[in-house]
Amino acid sequence: MHPVDVLQMNKVMKNKKISGAEAVIHSLLNEGVDLVWGYPGGAIMPVYDEFYKFQDKLKHILARHEQGAIHAAQGYARSSGKVGVAIATSGPGATNLVTGIADAQIDSTPVVCITGQVPSHLLGSDAFQETDIIGISMPVTKWNYQITKASEIPEIFAKAFYIAKSGRPGPVLIDITKDAQFELFDFKYSKCEGIRSYNPLPKIDMSYIDNAVKLINKAKKPFIVWGQGVILGNAEDEFKNFVEKSGIPAAWTILGVSALPTSHELNVGMVGMHGNYGPNILTNECDLLIAIGMRFDDRVTGDPKTYAKQAKIIHLDIDPAEINKNIKVEVPIIGDCKESLKLITNKIEKKSHDKWISNFDDLMKIEFEKVINSDLNPSKKGLTMGESIIAINEQTKGDAIIVTDVGQHQMVACRYANFIQSKSNITSGGLGTMGFALPAAMGAKIGAMNREVVAVIGDGGYQMTIQELGTIFQLQIPVKIVILNNDFLGMVRQWQQLFFDKRYASTEMINPDFVTIAKGYYIDSERVNERKDLKPAVERMIKSKKPYVLEICVEKEDNVFPMIPSGASVSDVRLS
């Protein structure tokens, strides 16, 4: 809704009592929200009645499951840069949001969740569909609050949106009792400009900037690892300027990819469990490690006791809690990386590190010979996940948003997808939530209608939220869905093969006919079994203006390499 319209509406409403349910709508409109994902039910019915009345100003999209609603809100937030909104009823409706809330928390996605609750006089009585969603969600929200009086709604909603999108973004949950939704009060809305004791943008300490500059200027083997903080901070330009002036090779975490174009000469690939050979090996050979907007989680560090022990470490992050959490650093720079990168870039010497970068090139050649070539140019009969991603690259020219689920296909897509602009890789990073991709992709498409959105999903994760095909069909959301079907829970099977003597316990899938299911939802669909059919099928999918499902039947027992075994050092990365 246009800000002028909101102001006019507020003038009309002056001195007029409205219900709490209507106040929810006006609060959302005041925050610039024009789209909500959700699923109705008894305890949230008054708000849904207002959705009906305000459908010309606020669009509600009916998901087929509350988990679908929250993942769609996440995808929308990640592609648009706005706050996603999900709404559900009490009890099971609210608890079905929790997985997505936890996912948003660890991946720093700004979402506001609104849940209905039983009337306040029934709280604690085990009433029908009552559950303590505040207590349940507290560990996985940035902030939550239960509203029992309608008069609380404007202030709490203003705080919720401010907290969700400021500093390190994250999920917020507002629980509203049913009586508060019916209660009448005088509505007045003011946006939140700050909260006492909450400091979302810490002031940058210039002494640490100077220390960082000294280390960067004298380093012989410096190495950058960047994460999603660069994207969340809208610092892509500042980051690129820093990389190019410093001449330092830079590698990404799976949430950081696309902040720097894949083809950039200083982009040396991915770090972590299934990252590239060179960046992992050379992490333990660099003399300076510069971490920008990323977490030192176990998938990045491997064994923390052996991680970059030879290097000085500079860590730029907006969240003080991430500093020294898992890895001890010499120079912590707490603050907005958009600002801190600019300060550092202005002070450092312009350099090149050609000899050091040649080490990355040499190791990439080894990885290409032992892994990449057979992934992308296979001689065997069965199709590979890698060549499937390359076929997508060729048709999208690297300009698509790629949304992935969790598992082998996720790692392959992150490794081989080409990106030419930011906010192009949407995946479940920290929580590793199977079922994420399909609803997140439809949310991402709604958030970026001008861009091609391709969901790449395994046959396992696809079936966890397959019902969202109903939402896609109903709204004709033109998202492209690629199922990489190996008839296995592939990543679990890989671990069982390598570390559990091929005891494939509960990992083989007997799958349904995915093409027939898509046709049941009146969505165009086809299946590819042979290499000669792959590129033409991908081309047809991308050229389609409608939703499209493409099932690609890939080799059943392919593995994803390189790989760092769990708990091993990053320099112990395996190529086979």
C-alpha cells in the first residue's frame, strides 16, 4: 500500500474505535506489507474476516500447510529484501510454523509470524487447540510476544517489524488471543525507531579498523571467506571494491554465494564440507584469514582445533555473539560490513597476490581432473546432477534465482550454478531443512516476478512439501521445478556407503510418478531419462511462461566430492 494511502486512512480512522483484528491489518499496511502467507483456523478467524474486507489492499496467499507458509515467507524475504509475513491459527497451526522459524533464525531471515491464540480467560486450561507457542518458539525467535489486549497491537507490531529487519535480521512471533482480536480500541500507529537496550548497529571501533589494515597490508598469503552478511547488509559493491583493491582470493559459504559474480577472477569457489579443494586445503596455509559476514560453524571449519591455526584472523560481523564463538580471532570488527568494508578499503594498499592465487589455480586443476570433469562431462550412461545444473546455467545465462532443498543436489547446485547478480541463491543453510525448496521457490518468485526462479529439489525433500503444488497451481505462480531423482535419500546414502559399510538403512525410496502428480495439479510436466533429452527439456521448461515440473532421473549411487568427513580437518578434504 502506498504511504500516502496509509496516511489518508489513518486520518479517516482518527477518533474511531476499531477491533484488534482490524488493527492487525492496519499495522501491516503501515509497515508497507502488501502480501501475507498463511492458513486460517478458529483462533485467528477474526483477522481472516478482516483480510476478506481488505483484500484490495492486502493480498493473502493460502498455503497448503503452515510449514509451506513460513518457507514461502522466507523465500519472499530472501528474494525481495523485504520482511516476510506468515500467519496461522493456534495449537497445531502455530507449531507447524516452528521448523521454518528455526530455519529463519539460524539463516538470519527477517520474518514476522502472527498466530492466533485461545481467549485469554482460557490460557493455561488446556483448551481446544491451545499450546504455549511463546514458550515453544522462544529459543528460535529473535523476539516474541503474546498480546492479550487490543491496545497493545500497534506498539507490538511496530517493534516486531523493527526487530525483524534491523541489525542481524531474524524471525519474530506475535501471538494474539481471540478476545484481543474482538476488542475495540482507539487505533494509533507510530513506527518504531529504536528500543532501549537493543543496539542493532554497533558503532565501529576505528582502532580495530587500523589493526586490520596493518595485517592486510603486510600479509603474503591472505584469504577471504565471505557469507550472507554481505548480502543482508547490501554491501555487494563495497565487498567487490575491497576484493579488487586488496587483490585477495575470496571464497564463499553456501549462503554467501552470488554476492560476487561466479566468474569474477578473484572468486576461488566454496569452502566447507563439500566445498572446493583449493579453498579448503589453503585455509590451513594462509597467513591471514578475513571472515566477512559469516559464521564459523562446523560445516565451514571441520575440526576447530586444526582450523587456520597458522593464520591471523579478522572477523567482520554485525552480531557480537558470533565473535570468538567457535574460532578465536585477532581482530574483531563489530558493525555493519557495508560501512566497515568501506573504511578498510579506503586505507589499504592496492595489491595483487598472483603467486599465492596460482596455488588455488593448481588445486582447481586437480579437482577438475578428479571430480569436476566427470560431474559435468560424464562418460557413463547415467545422468549426473552436475550436468543437469550446467544445462540450467546454459538456458538462464546465470541470471536465475536458484532455490535448493537439502542434500546432494543442494551441494551440487551450489558448486556448479552460475550467478551474475546477488540474492540469487536461496537455500536452507544452518538448519538444513528438507522440504524448504518448493514453498521457498514460490515465495521467491512472488518476491521477484521479473526474474526466473528455478527450484532444484531431491526426490526426498520434494515429497515433504509436495502439497504446495496446489498453491502454485491456484495462483499460477510461474516457478520452474527440477526434481533430481536418484530414488534415494542421497546424502544419507552417501554417508552410509562411506562410513557405515553400505548399510543402506531406510534410505532407498520407492517413489510415485512425479509427472502424473504434477498433471493432477494441472501443471505442465515431463521426465528425462537420457542425456540426449536433457538440454531440449530444460530449454522447454525455461521458455514456458507457466509453472513447470521437470523430473530428471539421475545416477542412483553417485557421490558428491570433494568432501570433508565429519570432525576432520578442512585440509583433510577428500576427492574420492
